[in-house]
Amino acid sequence: MKVLVLTPTFFPIVGGAEVGIHEIYRRVAETETVTIATTIPADSTDDGFEALDHTREAMYSISRVPPRTQKTRILKKASAFFAVREISYIRQLKRAGQVDVINLQFVYPHGLVAVAARLMNIPVVLSLVGRSDVLAGLSWWRRLHAELVLRAANAITANSKYYLSGSRWTSSATVVPYGADTPYFAEKDLVSVERQRDKWRRASGDDTFFLLAVQRLADVKRVDVLLEVMGILETAQPGRFKLIVVGTGPERESLEKQADKLPADAVEFAGYVDESDLPEIYASADLFLSHSMVETFGVMFAQAMASGTPPVAADTSCISMVIDSGRTGVVVEPFNPHAFADTIIQLADSPEFLSRMSQTARAAARSEYHWDDIAEAHLGVLRGARHRRP
């Protein structure tokens, strides 16, 4: 089967969607012919790409769709919306017999490819993989566009039910979650883990309970609420807890200023961390924290669970669909730092319960969020779409 994956973003841009496309299709390409077509040029830069760039080992091919030639901004936007270049490219592949099924990533901006492909008798699987695909958050004209694309697709996948909540399409989508390389995060070098904890202890003390946040430091992630939680913890039990914040972004400076009001050892900003160091960092923490306002899956939750580090997260967007509260982690009321702090103290005071939760989280990640199983499920949808009417 010849699969064309059409995506408006891919490596060298690095994020959850890009990593997910790569992880799924490097596995699918072991049995099928896969071409990933993207408008992202190869010379785009991203600080984290070198650590994540396994594309040289992957069996898929990458096609960089040529840049737009329109001279005005309006024409460029119209060309993107109507997917002029992409449709022309697909017609060429169709004539050459080089495409059996199209996997369209994201509804916008290339969604009308689904309509054109239907006219060309090419089956389309539409994959909802980004915040811009959440129907409830779209403007009326983008919602109209999305409805047209959803109707034209032969099959729909989403990495959580959150995308289509409250719409008539909820039951039409096959939920194929994103995940983690669970063996990679589960099989840590225990010596490295202990070395990492010793590094943190030197600044905090032997009995410190370590909390971890891994995310881009952007406003939507609401790390400021986690710092409020640390203030409450310091008041209740001074010196017992330490928060390690991994990641960088536009909010870092303001967050550091907020953290300056706390004791010096309460919060550490670790900045960017290479992917190869993440398994040890996850495993060195006792709990993973998040107050992100908008997640459609949250790869970091799967990574934390695979590492045996249960997440405590605000009940926003898709969070309760990913975390089984009370078993693989705890979901708490958003914008309630006291509830966050109380939950953290209760778990810290219950080491046996926390140990069982850690084991349950690791097993759930292995059974539900392993990339091998996710790729197999995705491949099944692609094969089924070849025989399904739109």
C-alpha cells in the first residue's frame, strides 16, 4: 500500500505532532511505502531537532512541497486554504500510480484536499492531532470548513475524544492515542537515576520529595499556578518539596521572578534538556505536575507514566481522558492550588499507595501508549479506509 502523509508541519520543527507522525510512520514504513509531504523546508531550525532526528534511519521518504509563488499575502493565504499546490502534487502522484491512500494531518489549512481526493477517488484518513483541530474552539467559518472536511474523509482518527466533544462526529472517529517509547522510558540506568537524585539532594536535602514539570514555558501551560502550589507547600511543610521545571520559552523570565519570592531551594529551572537525559530525569522525580490549559493528548503524561512517575494534573481539556485519576495519577480541580498541594502532601505521606500507583501507571503506559501498538492501530485504519465509503 502506498501511503501519502500530508502535514503542514514536520521535522525539523519539533513538537508533539511532529514526533507522533515520525514515530507512527517509521513503523508503518516497515511494511508499506510511505511518503511524508510537508511545506516545512529542510533548513528550518529547531534547537531540539538534533536530539530527535532519527529520520535518517526511517524507511519513509520526505517530500518538501515547493514554496508558494504568489506575490501577495491574500493570494498566498487563498492558495494555502484551497491547497492549490498540494492538490496539484497529489494529481501527479495519482497519475503515476504512487498513492493508494492519503493521511491528512490537521483539518487546517490543507483540509480541502479531502474533498479533492474524493473527486479523484483516493481514500482519505483525516487525523486530528493539534489544538487547531478542536471543533469547539473554532470560529464559525473554520467550523464550516472542518465540517466539510470531516464529511469528505473516509475515516477519522483522533488522539483523544476531546477534539470532537459535543459534536455529531464524536462517534465517527477512531481514537488512536499518541504515546511514548515505553521501553526507552521504563528501562533506565539506575545508577544515572541515583546520580540525578543526588545532584538535586545536594541543594535540597536527603528527604526532599521531588516534583517535576516538563513543558514549554508558555502562558497556556500555566506554570505560574504550579509556583503558587509551591508557595502553599512551603508554608505547610517548609523545605520538604522541590519543583524541577524542565523546558524553556517566552514565560521563563516572568516565572523566575515569581519563583524568587520562594525559598532559594524550592524551585530549579533546568532549561532545555536533551531527549537522551529525559528518562533519568522523569524517573528521578516522585510526581509529575501539570496545569496546562489546552492539551489534546499530552505526550509528557505518557512519558511520565512509562517512567513510573504518576502525574498530578489540572482537569482541563483532555486530561481526564489520558489519566485514570486515582490509579495512574490524580486529576484535580483547575486553578485550585490548595487542592494541588493537598493532593501532593497526601501522596507524599502514603509511600505504599504511591508505589502501587507508580506500578499501575507504568503498566498502563505499556499497554495503552506504546508506539508499536499505536502504529499498528493506525495502519489498520489506513487499510480499512481503502474499502470504506466517505
